[in-house]
Amino acid sequence: MSRASDTLVIGKIGAPYGVKGWVKITSYTHDLDGVFAYTPWLLGQVQEGKQYTVDQWRVHNKGLVAKLVGVETRDDAESIKNLEVSIKAQQLPQLGSNDFYWRELVGMQVVTDKGYNLGVISELFETGANDVMLVKANLNDAFGQKERMVPYLPEQVVKQVDREAKIVTVEWDPAF
């Protein structure tokens, strides 16, 4: 992937809740109710996704329920059940020059400070201790590695992120 997608999935529509068009919501955002910070939502396949606006929402038990504009009945709610909730990338808050969304880093080359090409970032994930980049190695990796898990620790391991060149420079032993 050479550039970040224009949309991203932030949640999913669940089962109908009641008879007045309310639906259960699964949020993929850091904060449970963070999904409601973005509007409008695109539901379904992004290419044909229809825009929806949240009319009302609330926490119910340990989950979320919402009423979307135009979804008035249980049958309407059933028709959008299991659809992904996406937003356009421009809806995300702007970050400082030294901050990055993970989606921006996926697809970037990872190179050691000694010039060894480790491969391409295929995903990032959280662990209890720190964030980790999963780097898919090039086919002719001299160390026989197919993938590496490199800690995303700015200044300690990650020395530089060059957005223009799409390169992340790390201080890392290629034999790891």
C-alpha cells in the first residue's frame, strides 16, 4: 500500500434495539463513545456507502445504542445490521508534524540507520508495553526473515519518519 486509504472503519452496526429504529453500535475507537465524535457516517461498502447522521445515542449496559436519521422502524434498523461504519480520512483531527496515525505508516519502507532495508510495515498493534510495527521482509532477506516485530518507540528505536519518501528509519539489528 503506497498511500493511506481515503476512508477508515471506526465501528459496526449491530442488531436492532427496540422498535423505533435504534441499533446497537460496536465502536472500534479508543474511547467507547469516540465513534460519535465523527459525522456523517458511511455505512456499507465504501464505494456505494450511504451517509447517515446520528440523531441520538446513549450508553446502554456496557455497550452503545444509537438512533440514525432516516432509520425509523425496526425493519429499517434490520436493513443496516452488520454494516461497517466508516468515515472519510479528512474527518480525523490534524496532528502535529511529529505525530502520525498508524494508517499513515502502513506501507512505508523500514530501513535501519546502517542502511539495511528491513521491508514494509504491514500493520501496527498495541501490546501491554509498547506499540509494535509488523514489518514484512523482502523476499531476498539475507537473514531469512519473513517478518519482524519492531517496537514503535520514537527516539529509542524509531529515529525518523519521512512522510515524503515514505521511509521509517530505525536503530535495529536486522538479525532480530
